[in-house]
Amino acid sequence: MFKSKFACLLVIVGLTACSTSGTSILVGEGGAHPATDPTKITLLIEPPQRKHEIIALVEGVAATDDYFTKAKTEAAAIVAMKEEAARIGANAIVLTGK
């Protein structure tokens, strides 16, 4: 069902001290795809050159037990994004902001 399309997401990364979660808004006509493995999601800084499909906008929100460690909070937000992206069937995330 995946064919040769590269399903990816445009992402807005939100880092706040509320909770750790990922949310998504499906875009386009294809809808969600079968779930993928979050550990295999690739992070990209620009859309791929090959044919791909944008399936959603995803946001990762994170709070950690160490509010003074920016890297730990960002890592938690990325994990949340990957989990949400995998849930809707993506295999890559295009990072677009913080």
C-alpha cells in the first residue's frame, strides 16, 4: 500500500512545560497510513528530493523533570513527535520550526 511514495510530515516543534505528547492534523486526501516504527522515523531539515507525500502536521510538546536542560526537553519533544508520526504511518519528519 505504501508504493514508492515517501510519506513525510511537516512539523512545528513546540517545547513547553505542560506535558509530553504529540498531536497531528491530517492534511491532503490520503489520510493516515498503517502505523510504522517510531524508532525508524527519519528527521529531515528539508523535504526530500524524491517523490513524497505530506500526510500531516505534527507537534511535539515536552516537559521533563529537569527544566534547565534544553537538550533533554528537546529530545523528549522529538520522541513524542516520532511516536505520533509513527501512529499515523509516516516514515520521516521534516522539521520546520521550534
